[in-house]
Amino acid sequence: MTAAELVVDGLGMKFEGLTALAEITLRVPPGEIHGLIGPNGAGKTTLFNCLTGFYRPTSGAIYLTGQRIDGLPPHVITGLGIARTFQNIRLFANMTVLENVLVGQHQHIAVGGTDILSTRRPVYPTPVERILILRGFPRAAVNGIIEIAGAIARPPRVRTAEAAAVARARDLLAAVGLRGRENDLARNLPYGDQRRLEIARALATRPSLLLLDEPTAGMNPQEAAAMVALIRRIRDEFETTIILIEHQMRVVMGVCENITVLDYGRKIAEGPPAAIQRNPTVIEAYLGTRAIQGGGHAAP
Amino acid sequence: MPVALTLSVSFWSDQFVNGLTTGSLYALIALGYTMVYGVLKMINFAHGEVFMLGSFAGYGALVAMGGNDLSGPAVALAILGAIIVAMSASVSASVVIERLAYRPLRGAPRLAPLISAIGVSIFLQYLVLEQTSARAKFYPDIFPRGALGAGPFEITYIQLFLIASSVAMMALLYAIIQRTRLGRAIRAVAENPTNASLMGVDVNRTIVFVFILGAAMAGVAGVLYGLFFQTIRGSMGFIPGIKAFTAAVLGGIGSIPGAMAGGYVLGLAETVGRELLNELPGVNLGNQWRDVIAFTLLVTILIFRPTGIFAQRSTTRA
């Protein structure tokens, strides 16, 4: 996957009169590591929710490498290349580590037949499919029949696809440092490993834009440093653009090339870390906390 | 139990086989309840009627293929054909029910789809009763008679076929759930639909698959029921449906292995359990008591162990 460009144009999000985001305009060039900071309630996570299609923005537009994506359902947006992790980890707790990553690959496991969801996947009609479609069966029904038939009969093609997915899942787990934990239940992993698994699972969707929501939350400085190294490595090895929400200023200032600052749902500043640290509006917004100058945490 | 069993070994083994037979049917039907509950947190009370429709479709297929005139190897083919027709009918009905009666209510208060399900259940039941003038139909009596036996243990061919095909269907379903992309998607949606959609899983489509798989099991159960009990009628879905729901609750609703185990526990409780109670002095429970036993079990479980008798750590839930 090649890294994507994200353009957000005049984005607004209102919840029954409450303005969560207003007039957000943002451009993140391909391959950038971009920071999203701001006091609690500034709208950072709301912006992520708009980008992934979980919320439908009330105004404005979002473009991923030129394609407009706002208003599309989440699974389609995932197929187009946006993946995210969560501030409060949301793994499939009762599935194994390996299975979590396999779910991430959902759209990339050819079960026989084309997947109606994926707009990126090439179309491989099987002979059976071709006949059914020619006979006028609706595409969704044909896909359904093929998927169930594939799950029951497990023809070589399905088995090959599964094996490839498992191999790739193992690679991803190795890349985030979880080799050997494949068959553990996700909920039995220690906290830091759960965060890493979330990243592996997000990478499994083959993102061109990766959204990380507080990837170092609850980590000590050593763990946070390891996470920063991992984030850089992901950008280089997996060729993704990365946007991260982060409260640990040392992390943000260290890893981000550009930073957007939100306050009360508006963008109040944008620029490279050094400029942001000196920006009077930003300091004003954070006043009362020792966030910007020091290395500590921002808003509580 | 410190009571000496007065009846013969062959009596108990018969009860055991009978328990396994009805238990197989309960388990097959219970899977539909438990899987739908797993993804939608909703009790699909129309599932008993999906089973009934499968049974009627299988009956229609058998009659169309020659009914009582079938003999020899044609019987096997006809039964296979009837099972396929029944599965198709149940699946089609279930997909339509989901689309028309449940999907529009997604996100509504939990009571709304439940009431809708009860409405669908009554609608289908009376539709078939009306079409059949409320008369029973009788499955062609084509299944080979006879039994396999060793010592006091005896099992009729039809019971063997019923139990074996149920177990095979359940094994197939379990393999799909545990080992395929489809199964993982179902488990992911059951755990967290939002999260699953962010992994690229189409939640609506996955829910349809859940209805399809559950209905397929019910369709098979419909034919097996018809072959075994022979009498089918428009109202036949109600009691097995409620029993299967009980089985799903016994095993911990939402859990697939739980539903299978719950079906057999319930089947055995109604037969072996009842006869064990009869061993107590002064107790004499007739066959009609089986429903009392089943629903006493349901109420007891709901009061004391609402997560099911196996108290699943939720690992195997799907």
C-alpha cells in the first residue's frame, strides 16, 4: 500500500445543537506522521470517528487520496485504506491474538468469489459465479452462496488464501513484537502487548492512513519510547500516513513532523513541533497545565 | 441417588437413546436462537416457525418425489433431496424475515424486535394452519425399519440417522465458526459490531449469514423431525422452538457449544431425568410431564444461573 494523502475540508460535526467540530480544514501529505493534540474534549476523537465513518459529518468533506469518503459506511472506508486504534483498547477479547489479526484481514482473504464490500480488491469471478450472475442472480446473493460454499467445501483456493493470511498475520505479529503469543487469548495479554496487537490488527487491514488514538496511554517512558520507534518503523516499512492523538508531549514533539491543535472543536494552530511549542494561542489553550514546555502530560 | 434402580438396563438405555434423539433436535434448533442472540442480543421467536416451514418443505419434496412409493436407494436420495429443499426453504424464509421484520428495527428498543418476532411467529403459524386447513400431514413412511443392537443396548435406524446427521451438521457449523473467515466475522460481530466494521467486516451482511446458518440447521431438524415423528402440522414449531430456546438458555445463550450441550441436557432430562424421578417412592410422572420438567429447568436456570449451567467463561461464545 502506498501512503495516502488526507484532505479534510471545512468539516463540521454537530450533536443535537452541540458543536463538536467546526470548520476543520486539514491536509496531511502522504507519509507524514501528523500529531493531533488539544485539551480533553477538543474534538480529537470525534475527528477520528468522522474519518473512519463511525460518524457522518454534518458539514464539509473528507478526501482520501482524492476520493471523497465522508458518508461511506465504516467497512467500506476500511477497505479504502483507513485503520485506527483506540484510546481504550478494543480488541476482540475472546479471540486469539492470531484471530484478531485475521479479522483485520477480512477483506483480503479471497474466499472464492468477489467481495462486494471491497472496492479495492480485484474481481476474480469463478466459473460458478459467472454462471450464476449470467442467470441473473443478484450479486450479493451470489457472493453469499460462494462464501458459504467456500466455508463448507474449503477448496484449495480458499485454503491457500487462509494459509497466506495466517502467514501474513504471523509476520505482522512479529513486526510489532508479539511473536509466540499467537494462540493466547487477546484478553490475557499484558496491557502494552494489547496495544501492540491493536496496531498489528489495524495494519492487517492494509491501511494507507493509520489513525492512532493515544498509542502510549498508560505507558512508562521506556515503553513509550519503544512505541515511538515502532510508529516510525511502521511509517517506513508499511508506507502509511499516520495521524496520532497523543497527550504525552515528549512523544508528540519527538515523532510528529506536523501538529494540528484543536480546542473546543476548532483548529487553533498547525505547524511543526517547534512552532507549536512557541505558539501563544496554543499556550493559552493549555494554560494552567504544564504541558507544552515540560515533558509531562497535558490536560488531565 | 441412594435408590436402587428397579428397571432393566435395556429400559435405561432406551431412555438414553430417546433423550439423545430429542436432544439432537433441540440442539440443532437451539443453534439458531443462540447465534442470532450472539450477534443481535435478540430472541428470534420466529425460529420455531422456520423449523416448521423446513419440515413442510421437506414433506412437499418427499411427496413430489414419490412419497410412500419410494424404495431402495431412491429413499436415500429422496431424503437428501428433502433435506436440501427444507434447508433452502428455511433459509429463504429466515432471510426475508430478517430483512422485513428485524432489520428495520435495528437500533430500536430491545422489546421492539422481540415483539416483531412474536408477530412473525404467529403469522407463519397461522398461515400454514390456514393453508393446511389445520390438518396434520404425515411424512411418507419410507425410512427403513429395524434397529442395531448389542446386548441391552438398542437403537433404531431412524434414531441413529437422526443423531448422526445432527452431530454431523453441528460439527460442520462449528468448523465454519471456528475456522473460516465467515466464522471469524460472525464471532467478531458478536463481540463488538462497531469494532468489526472498522476491521472491514460488513456487519449487515454478516448478520444475514447468521440467520442463514441458523435456518439451515432448523431446516435439517424439520426433516429429521418429520421422518422420526411422522406427524407434522402448522403449530408444530411452537413447543420444539420453546424447548430449543430453553436448551440455548441452559447452555448459556450466545454460546454455540452451550446450545449443543444444552439440547442434549434437555433431551436427557426429559427422558432419563423423568424416569429417574419416577424411581423415587411415590412419584409417577407420565410422558406429559416432560414439558413440565423442561420449563421447570428453564425457570430454575433463569433464576439461579442465568448465564447457563456450564457457566461458560465467555471464551467460546460466538
